[in-house]
Amino acid sequence: MRILAICLSLFVLVHAACGDDEKPGSGAYETDRPGEVENPFTLPPGGLEWVTYLVAANAPAREDLFGSGGSAVFVDTAIRFGLARNLEGGVTIDGFLAANSRQGSGTGVGYGTLLAKWNLMKGETGDSGIALAPFVRLPIERTIGGTSRAEYGVIAPFDLELEGGWELQGSTGITRAPEGVSEWSTQWENQVSLERALTARATAYLEIQLESGKGPSAWSTEFGVTYRLSPRALMDFGGSAGIGRDSRGRMGYARVGWGF
């Protein structure tokens, strides 16, 4: 309930600051959650985006952090920046307000993620496309993550504009992550999201995720609403829940993003 109150307060404050007089249009953009690649679009050269992502999660919603047990409240902050036409870079910092797991507990900065996104193909109207995004995730505070080794991988996001206000968005990717003292595991991560425009500003979405590799495959679902505060500001709030016996745990989140 405390996290929900924070999310609602943040939404009200940002909405008041941005005002209601701006209409979405050609300047509108889509954002990624910190440390993730959810759409194939890139910022223009010199463009800048700042995103903050507030999350409350239980195990095994973040198995990369908790293993088989634990919980945390964390704030991820990301900066995306346009490098060239169809090319952008990004930096994400995971800040943990509270973390407790079998690997350790504490607060502070857990991970830093560096990524690049290259838009390979874009539709004539700019509403669809495919991209390629390599990344590396670096542990900063070992007592939180339980490892001093980095993970890396590549993600291929896609977006397809459908008729009647519907949109299909998703990605597929391979992640190579450390496991134990010296071993490594390879995970194949997939997600597909169906979005529906409710109003000129609000969009609802339902996303299905699948992770497979070592051990049983894990299914989960994500659902929420994105609200466009202005042509350059977004608010996103929702939740995630596992599907099946070997699925992820639960988490709730809120996200605010600004493009400059």
C-alpha cells in the first residue's frame, strides 16, 4: 500500500507540473523501462531522455538478484541519448532502497547497465520497426547482487501498428549470466505485448513473458496503463505476476519518463 501511495502521489505531482493543455502529436515518443529494451525506436541525434522506475518486488520476480528467496524496493534510473540517425546509447543505474536475499541484504547501488540500440528497419509512417540492442550489466555493489561478474547479451525489439487503435510490441533476446563462482548460464527471453489506445492520452497493455534456459521455463504476465502527460512526458503504472508453478513472483511498479 505504501508503494501504491507513492506511485499515485508521483502521478498527481507530475500531471500538475505538465498541465493538460498539450496534445500528443508528432513529437510524442515511446520509452523503455530502465535496463530493458521494449521498442525499436531511437531518439534523434542529440536527443535526451530521463526515466525513473519505482518497483516493489518479491522473489522470484527478480531471480537475478534474489535467487530463490528475498524481496526489495528499488528505484532504477536511466538516461537514453541519441548518438546518430537510428542509433542511441543508454545508461541505467539500479538503486535499492531496501533489499534482502539469501545472497545478502542492504541498500545502495546494485547494478549499472550499458546498452546501444540500432534501428534496423522503420515503417514509412514511423509506427513500426525492428532494432538490435547489445548490452552489458555490471555489478556495482556485490553484497546486493551476490556476484562480481558482469552479464551480457543482445535484444531484438519490434513494434507493429495495428488497426483500430491496437499495437503489437515485443522482443526476443539472449542473455549470458554468471552462475555461482565460475559457471555461466544462457537464458532466452521473450516478451510480446498487446496495447490498446483508450483515449488520446491513455493506453492499456497486457504483456506475456517467457524465459527459458537452464531449469524449467518461466512464464509471467505484465499489465498496466500508460498515460501521456504531454508530448514529451509519460507515466506508466502496473504490475507483474507469474503464471504456473515455476513462474516468477509478483511486483508492482510505476515509471515516469521525460524526453528533451
